[in-house]
Amino acid sequence: MSRLFGSVRARATLGATLVVAVALVAAGTAVLLSLRSNLLGEAGTQAEQSARAVASELAARTPYDGLSGLDGEDRPVQILDEDGRLVAASEDLERITGTATADVTPQPPGPGGDDDSGDDPDDSDGSGESLAPGEIADEVTFTNGSATVDGDTEDYRFAALEVETSDRGRLTVHAGAPLAAEHSAVSTTLTGMLIGLPVLLGVVAGVTWLVTGRALRPVEGIRSEMAAITASEDLARRVPEPATHDEIARLARTTNATLAALEASVERQRRFVADASHELRSPIASLRTQLEVAAAHPELLDLEGAVEDTVRLQRLAADLLLLARLDAGERPADARVDLAALAREEAAGRTGVTVDAEPAEVTGSRGQLGRVLANLLDNAGRHARERVTVTVRRQGGRAVLAVADDGDGVAEADRERIFERFVRLDAARSRDDGGAGLGLAIARDVAVRHGGTLTAGAAPAGGALFELRLPLAR
């Protein structure tokens, strides 16, 4: 069962069919009840009319054998006296239920004949309305029952009302109207519903199945294309985007955006691995060469060069490890760091660096932020002619740390490219002088991880200006 309804299409079809089924059953029940109530009301009206017609004749002192309502074949009538005895009934009435008495044969009147209860017409047993002679009661009582007339048994709606006669006292008239039309109409309607309901539910299920399948067809296209991309590992492929403006189209566009970001990330990783391998190869090869020469000719050992290559290799390995941690999503610490104190600490011992800072506390890793400032100062020191200026100020809800030099500056076209990994501009291509091209890339990644930005611009003195903006600590 779980596999049968394991698809969205099947569940949507089942859900829609169940909802429509419940709605149709509720509506059908309401229609049947309303139809039955209306037909019962109509039958009750007919029974009341028959009862009032007989009561009118009784009020006019018509004898029992002269009553026109007693010869009806489809509307049985009973007339009861104050004592509940049957005094008159329809011809050919054989059996009756649902009235005050089941008697069908009139009983003889008590002592005094027809007039034994008519000495005082206004005297009643206290039940029902107070009626004057010849007056018919307004209150009508309805009941359901059955009657057999001339061998035919049917269900009837009976109406009972009282009439005060001047010669026979108070009488109660029970008249019935057949319910055959009500039964037939309800039965026909119910049969139609039982036949039509499954057909209508089948139509609803079929239409829902087709519409849902058509709506979900692009999803299957997205799924199959994603499966093909996974199998082929070709991240340049994209899923088809429907020419609509619904949720599925937005899903396809989001999926393609995710694939594009994943492709860029993988390509960036590949370039990173290739560049890292290339950068590591040079100092390792140089160090190996020096060691091999020293092994053959100890007197030619360049100890200082070997140490420099080792230190350079160590720094490069540390940079690569830091970038790897940043790419893995390492969260910075939640310590409070004063950028002004950090700037003075990093500038200490550096020639030509001046600091103009006001207290500005941020939240983050002191070690990583110190690495950012050290990288910016190293970069400025390589390009400055005489002076490097570090300023720290508060601006709105952010702390701004700026590092400016008086060198040649950075061309506007290169102000974003310099933050890419292993990028060296023409003026800094020497690995000995320009490093591996990771300092600014690390600085920006750390800034982003701390919720800030790092941008390059032009300094007032004509050199480069790097501005680090971080949210102030709360």
C-alpha cells in the first residue's frame, strides 16, 4: 500500500477523490433529507385537507353514512368520539397503524344514542382546545403509519384534528395521505446518486491524475537530468526550466543556480589544488636541490637559502591550511577584539607605519583578525615608497580599519582580481618579493566569515587603500 501511494501524483489523486467523495456524500444526504422533508410536508398538507373536509361535514351535522370522505380509496379516514371509540371509518379499510386506534370497525354509540354526549356541547374533558359547536380546531397532529385498503397496503401520513359538533360532541378525525410518491422520489434520487457517485468520482480521479501528471512532468525532467548530472559528474549541465512562473519553474531556476554555484566551487577547488601544487613544487624542488648539492659537496651548502625556502614552505603550508579551514566553514570565535589595540600591536616594530586609531570593539577571532591586519601591512609594505598609515574609526554600527600606502596604487580593473587566490599583479610576480598570492585572499575570506567586507581603493596619497569593515560588538 505504501508503494502504491508512494508518489505525489497518487497521493494527490487519492486526496482529491476522498475530498470530493465526502463533499458529494454530505451534499447527497442533505438533498435526500430536504426532499423527504418537503414530500412529507406535502403529504401532511394533503392529509390535513382531507381531515378538514370531513370535519367540515361533521360540523354541518352530516350523518356518518353521508360523509363524502369515507368513500375515498387512497385516503383512509377514522372518526373517534371523546372516549376514543371508533364511530366511523373509510369503506374497505382493513387494517391501520399510526393513529389513535387500530380499530377499523365502528362501535355502537353508548346509552342515549348519538346524543348521549351532546347534552352540553361546551362541556369537554379538558383536553385540547376549547371549541364552540361547529368549530374546527386549528391544531393538527401528524403521524406516520400504514393502512390496508381493499387488500392494498401502503404507508401514509396521517393528520388528526378535533371538531366540536352540536349533536355528537367532540370528535377527532384521522385522515391519511399516501407516501408512495415520497418513497418513489427518494428511492429514485438515491438510486441516481448511487449510480452517479462512482462515475463522478472516477471522472474526478482521472482528471486529477492527468492534471497532476502534467503538472509534475517538469519535476520528472529535473529529477532525470539531476540523475544524469550525478552519473556523468558534468556540473556544466543544467536542468530544464519550464516556461511558466509557478513553483516548479522557481525550483528549476534554484536548482540551476545551485549547480552553477557548485560548479564554480568545484572549479575553484580544482584551481586551488593545481595552484597549491605548483606553489609547493618550487620551494620543495629548491630545497631538495640544495640538500642534494650539500650531500655531494658539503662545502657548497647554502644554509641561509635552505632556511629561507623552509620558512617560505612553512608559511605557504600554514596559508593553505587556513584557507582549507575557512572553506570548510570554520566559525570564528566570539571573543571581543579591540581593533585599535590590535592595529598598534601589529604595527609595532614595522618601519614607516603610523597608527591613528580610536577604540572600536568587534566580535571574532583575535588570531584571524590579526592575520588580516598583518597581511594588509605586509602587502602595503611591499608597495609603499616611504609611509603606511593605519586608521581605525567607528562609522554607524561598524568599525572601519583602513590601511593606506603612498605607492603606485592598484588599477581600478584589478581591485577585485587581487583578492583571488594565487593572483599576483605584474609588479609583484616575484615569488620572493610578492609571496604566493594568498595574503589578500585570506584577508577577504576572514572578513566575510566575520560578517564584514574588505575592499580596495585609492588612498589620498595616491597609493592603495584597503578598508576592512566589521560590525561593532554589542
